[in-house]
Amino acid sequence: MLVVVILQQVLEDAELRAWGWRIPFALGAVLAVVALWLRRQLDETSKHETRALKEAGSLKGLWRNRKAFLMVLGFTAAGSLCFYTFTTYMQKYLVNTAGMHANVASGIMTAALCVFMLVQPLFGALSDKIGRRTSMLCFGALATLFTVPILSALQNVTSPYAAFALVMCALLIVSFYTSISGILKAEMFPAQVRALGVGLSYAVANALFGGSAEYVALSLKSVGMESSFFWYVTAMAVLAFLVSLMLHRKGKGLRL
């Protein structure tokens, strides 16, 4: 988002449409190569005994942990949908629905995402106090209650400050999930299938629900059913809440 704001300031609209839009993708490709190089420099932390297990990284081993897989699939679907709705799609929503200028919407989202980034350690620390289960229940309950009101209010917002406040409310709710999602998923699988269990469930849920958020939202808007998307996100938040109820309670078994 910061790159988008900078490009909007230094390039004309015609230049952005002609070739400027390619710059973020080019930067992303370069950073992907850098990330791959960094990852290859890291030492593996899994024990040799774990890697040597017959079912390590196998679908058979994953099947034995199918309940954990389905649970991760459920709250990842809801979490990624909410995350993409209030991050990548929100800039377009402010422009297309609220009628804000693209530069204003980009500025709002850049500021909101900076704050969102800074509060992640705080929500992570809070989860260490109250437990993963409570954090996920807070996410599911608050997203269920406030998704429709926030998106509905943003439809008619005119003040950039009001828009920022509403977006931040949504992102703070999402933070209950994003601040712990990685560690929560890892804690739910034994070491021998952890990479497969987390990776596959994340990839499937993120692609089907998070990745399609913008497409679904714009498709419903094009046929005059934009508010249906609000309820779709809410329904997925209900799913996250129900799945989170099945997590272990703090102090009983695995501390989640």
C-alpha cells in the first residue's frame, strides 16, 4: 500500500495505467527471491528422529490429524476472508462504494495498515495472557457482531477521519486472529505433519476464501447485491467462532 501511495504521488494517472501498475508486481517478485534465499539460509529446527518417522509429512499422517486439519481450515477460511476484506479490498471499497478519491483512500489504508502492523505484538502478548482459544473466540464473536455495521457505515462515510476510525475498528478485531494465526496452527499439529498440515490447510482456505474476497465482493456489487457480501463475511465469522469453541481451554491439555 505504501508503494501505491508513492506511485500515485509521482506518476500521472495515464502513466499508472500504462506501465506504473507493474512496479509493485516487479518489487514483489524481487522480494520473493530474497525471501527464498533467506529461508534457505535458515537451519532446520525439526529433530532427526521426527524427520525419520515413517508418517512424517505423509497424507496418512495428516489423516490421523484430520480434526486439527479441518479446524485450521475453518478458522483460516474465516480469518483470511476478513483480513483480505479489510485490507486489500478496502481501498477499492472506499473508492467504488464510499465515493472517495483514490489518493485519499490509499492514504487512509496506508495509515490504518501501519497501525495494524504495530498492534500485532500487543495482541500477541494479550493472547499469551488470555489464551489462544479466548483470542479466537473474541475474533469470531466481534467479527460476527460488527462486520455488517462497519461495512454499512463505510458505505456512506464522507470524512476520511471517520473512515480511518471504522477501518481501524475492523482491523483491531482482525488482530485477534492475525497476531496468533501462525503459532496457533503450528501448535495444533505434531511435528511430523506440522508443515504439511499447516501449509495445505492455509493454502486451500486462503486461496478459496481470502483470495476470492475481492472477486466475490465486486461480483455481488455488480448485480446490486453488495450487502450480501457483508453477510457472507459474517457467516464465515460465525464459523470461526464455532470452530474456536472446539479448541482446548487454557490450562486443560494443550494450552491454546
